Amino acid sequence: AGPCDIYASGGTPCVAAHSSTRALFSAYTGPLYSVTRGSDGTTTNINALSAGGVANAAAQDSFCARTTCVITEIFDQSGKGNHLTQAPPGGFNGPASGGFDNLAAATGAPVTLNGQKAYGVFISPGTGYRNDATNGIATGDAAEGFYAVLDGTHFNNGCCFDYGNAETSAHDTGAGHMEAIYFGTETTWGIGTGNGPWIMADLENGLFSGSNAKLNSGDPTITDRFLTAVVKGEANNWEIRGGNAQSGALTTFWSGVRPSGYNPMHKEGALILGIGGDNSNSAQGTFYEGVVTSGFPSDATENSVQANIVAAKYATTSMVSGPAVAVGSTVSLRATTACCTTRYIAHTGATVNTQIITSSNSTAIKQSASWTVVAGLGNSACVSFESRDTPGSYIRHINFVLMVNADDGTKQMHEDATFCPQAGLNGQGNTIQAWGYPTRAFRHFSNVGYIASNGGPDTFDATALYNDDVSFVVGAAFA
Ligand code: AHR
Ligand code: AHR
């Protein structure tokens, strides 16, 4: 049985079921999600390998070979048609054309389930999915439940990495107009114990860890690499539950009455992923699977769902591909675009650029184009590039421009300095994907360094020459 078969037996059927990693009904054979590639703009559906099975990641890999791919749509497996697509502008605009949010990179969150490769939905700030015209989702004070499997190491303090029920207008229409799982370290409203991240509920005009506006000491910091988050609500009663998605049981972190001002609820029934109800889009996180039920699921039903998730055996897998970029090595990074094949990634002060470097340059110039590869400051499955001439300083991005900055110890610096080398998009060397923005990679543009997407709002996102500009041959360091 799949999670939604378990909910159905419990009398609280799934009215939306989303996953890019596996089918959530044992009989489901339809598409899980679709991807659109940069090379020709075409879209294909990715199905499960078998009824109830894991996604066909190989189909994605072959469709997306030598180009970029984004997740265009996450299909609802429940039969209700509650698919998630690129979120439209609302109270806040997204960064994409027309004020829409960005779509997630198709390869940002590789994992395995029972040893089979699949991809999660890696939400960078600015990314979001939504459905404002749903069918069968709770409205008003009606009961519903949610679970989601998330990456407990990918979060931030922005508003709001949510999955659940929100406003149909994408605007903030007031307290009680949302009911969604939230995960992260946003502290404006509720908090739990420790430094976070916490599972909370986004009920609109506030994230809640219980019925108190601020601290609820039953809601712990939870950082499991794979975690199960549960929120459910019925008339003047709601719960937060959670646990490790790889082992063990769920624990109830909150069970009780609604916060003051939230009884009754005024749910509107739109669905969101990765954003707040008003399209606030500064949060980040990773989503693997989740559902919305009709009715208030019993703890016993959810406990069976948790056992099913554990049995799916989520595990990490390699975050890199292409030629090895070995930790401990000292390297140069040579451009491969026809204009620039004698240029290497270098820096002048904080500015990252490309320069023509030869054996006759001074040691200082050679060192400016030489980098020590270290374990990724923000994720050790990827790498960071430490400056040879300025130890303790690393290549990072800020507003998508590459810089060389001293490590100030912050989470932001560490994540901005973390890159996951992939096989070069033009067939040469490596494409140096930004861990936190996997739609983006090192690019030289007018001889300056950026993290660029293949088409996007900035001039350095130009599609012309993209594959060449993001492919670098990693060789021995000059000095
Ligand atoms: O409730 C927290 C957030 O506040 C909601 O997600 C958003 O709509 C509002 O900005
Ligand atoms: O470069 C993109 C983002 O811009 C970085 O993550 C952050 O440091 C800045 O806001």
C-alpha cells in the first residue's frame, strides 16, 4: 500500500498527492511531474517505473542530457486534478517573467529510494508552485491533514517554506485563511525550542508552534536529513507532528486548541509549495513528497504512513558528476567558449573575472587564478574554492555575482560558497552548479564571473552561448 491507500483505509482520503520521487498510491501509474529543457523548450512527463513505484529518473537524465531542466508541474496523483504549477504573482511578485516565481531545477535534490535514483524539488529563494483553483480541498473550518517529507538540512529564516492550504487570491486575506506545514527558522511569529529549524503551521498572519503566539516548548528543533512533517486541523483543534523519515515513529509536538483569533478557520483551499500565502518567496527548502487529506487523520493512520515512508528508504546519493573535482587538490578553471579558451577564473580583489594566464605571468597573477578545493562550506557533499593568494577567502555569490570573500562564519556565506560540479554542459570539463540555486552555475560573461541561469532576468542569464560559458576545464593550479 502507498501512503494514500493508508489514508483511504483510515477514512481520510488524499485529495491531493504530490511527489517527484514516487507514486503515493500502490496502483498509480500516471505522471509524477514534468520537466522542461532549455535546449528546445520542450516538456516531458516523468512517470513511476511501475505502479506504486519510484520515479523514472533515468528518463529525466536522458531528456535533460547536455542541457538545463526545470520542474514545470508536479502532478496530483489523487485524481482530483490538484496539480502544482509555477506560482503567479500575488501580494509579492516573484523574480520570473510576469512576476511569477521561478521553477525548481530538475537536478537540485538527487536521492535514492530503496537504492533507486530520484529527484526531489529543491526550492531556492524566489521559487514556488501553486494551484488557486482546486477541487475537494478543505474550505472554511472543514477538517484536513497534511504530511510532507522534507530535507531537514535545507532551510532558512525567510517567509515561508510552506506546503498546504492557502488563499485563492495569492494575497493575505487575514488570520485563519491558511493552514499549511511550515519548515524553517523564521522567528517573526512562532518558535520552538533551540535554534530551529522547526515544523510549524502557517495559519496566515503567523507561523504557529502551538496555540501561543511565540514559544511552544513542545516543538523541538528538528534537523534530520530526511524528516516527516505533519500538520492537521479540525474545528478548534489542531496538531503538529514530526519524526525522522528514515527510521522510528512520529512524535506529537502540539495538540490542542486554535490560537486566539483562529477559531473558526477561514480556509480558502488553494495549494502552495515553497512560498507563503501571499506569494512571499524568500524561503528555501526541499520537498520530496506530501499529501493533503479530506478529514482529520487519526494518529494511528499517520503512524502507518510514517512506517510506509521509512520503508521507502530515502537515502542521500552523490551531488556531483563529471570529472572529479577532488577535495584537497589545487586547481585552475579554464573557460571553454571559443572566444576565451586561454582564460581562467581569477580574481582581482573581491571581483571574480577571467584572465589570460600563461607560464610567464608573475606568481601573484598565477595565484590569483589558482584555487584550493575544500569540502563545501555549506554542504560537504559539494565543494568550495579557497583562494590560493588569500587563504580563508572563498568564491561565493551575492546577488548572483561571484565574489571572493573572507569566510565570516555565517550560514549565508557558507551556502553561497558551496558548489556542486556536474559534467560540463557542452561536453567539456565541469559545470559548477550553485548548491543553493541549482538552476545556476559559474558563468563568465564579458569576462566577469556570475552564477547564471539558462534564460532569466539578468543580461548574464542570456541563452546564447550558455552551455559553453558554464563549462570549465578543471586542471592543475598555476601556483
Ligand atoms: O503567516 C505567515 C505569512 O504571512 C503568510 O504565509 C503570508 O501570506 C503572510 O505574509
Ligand atoms: O547570489 C544570490 C543571493 O544573493 C545570495 O544567496 C545572497 O547572499 C544574496 O542575497
